[in-house]
Amino acid sequence: MLAPREIDEYLLPTERRVIRVRQHWAVMIKHLVQTALFLLVVMLGEAYLPDSVVIDNVAFYLGLVAVLRFTVLTILWWIERIVITDKRVMLAEGIITHNVGMMPLSKVTDLTFRRSLGGRIFGYGTLIVESAGQIQALNQISYMPRPEEIYEALSELVFGEKGKTRATGMLARPRWRR
């Protein structure tokens, strides 16, 4: 009941899914570092403060909250899906409050992707989708895995000849078979 619906349930019968990914795992590095540093500070604080049951309990519960926070952030990352069909771009996120954002491909006027140095090293990028004079909910998608392939497939869907795109199933093949 609380589990979010599968993203494919939102597709229309006439839609063809081209790409389905989640954000790159590198998005979790920031949360992992924050949690590790917080736990280190709590452990150092407990080690240098005088021995006390109260300090031990406070340190334990602070550590527990930090680990639970990281767990929830990891679950949110795992559930979030980015789906590109032959008709629209969709972003589904959330555990209790499930949110599905959507932008029709017919509204897309420009596509850009950026890669930082970290993105080049780890294999992610930011995809910027612009529409005619409007700011959409999906105008910028950060930490996209394999951004060149997604950019190429999306460009072909948006700007290619209708009915003659090769983007179908482009990312469905496992990487090791390429």
C-alpha cells in the first residue's frame, strides 16, 4: 500500500519506453560523506567527553538518526526513476507521497548536457531539457548515467524523423554486450 507504483503503470498503451534509469550512484557520495563525518564527530565527542550514561545514550541515538537518515536517502534514490518514452520524459519519486513529473517531447525545444570532471571520471552528467518559454519541473536532471547515450537517444526522439528513429531499445542492451 505504501510502496510506490511501478513507473511502467503510468505509460499509455500507445507509448513505447525507450530509456529507464535511476540517477547515477555518485549522487549518494555526498550523503555518505556527510553521514561518515557526522558519525566521526559523534565518536570523537564521546571519546573526549567524560564517561557518562547520558553522553553514551545521546551519542548512540545521534548515530542511529544519522544511519536512519542515510538509509531513507538511499531508499529514495533507489525508488526514483527517470523514464523517456517516444512521447514524454517522466520522473517518478517519493515513498509515501509519490510524485510523477512529466514533460511531453513535443514541447522540447533544446537539449543540453554537461559533464563536470567528476562526471567524466564516474560516468554521469546533467541533462538540461528546455521548452518553449516555460520552466518545467524536468528542466534539469542531474547525475544522469551514460549521458551521451541518453542525450543521443533523446535528441533522435525529439529532432529525428518521425518513425525512423533507432533509439528504441538503445539502452536496453547490457553494457557488456556492446
